[in-house]
Amino acid sequence: MFGAWWKLGMDATLLAMESQQVIGLRLAKLSLGGPAAQIEAQRMVSEKIMATGEAAMMIATGVSTQKVVTGYRRKVRANARRLSQA
């Protein structure tokens, strides 16, 4: 009965922690300035707009909250990998 809620809670917690990692990595990159920082700032804004639209569409079509959180986690982890390698 509580399994689905537990998984959603854990995934939301992990999303928060992973997001903090990406925020730190992005701040470090932005603090260096230059063309790479400009590209990262533009990427960050466009990604947020796209992710919000995608999540809104998912919710409007009846997708579960778990799937929305899972989608966000996938995107955040991809950003963490990309930013960690730079």
C-alpha cells in the first residue's frame, strides 16, 4: 500500500540532492565566465522551459507523478554527467 508513496518520496529526495549537485557544477562553470559560461546559461534556461512544458503536458494527459519525477531525474543525471566531465 505504501510502496508507491515510498518510491515517490525517495525519488523526489534523490531528485533534490541530484539537483543540488547540478546547481553547484553550473555555478562553478558560470563563475569562470567566457563563452562556455554563456552557452551554459542559455542551455540552462532553455532546458528549464522545455522540462516545464514537458511536465505540464504529462500531467495534463494523466501521467503519474512518479513518471514526471522519473523524467526530471533522468534529465538532471544527464546534466550532472555532462557537467562533471567538463
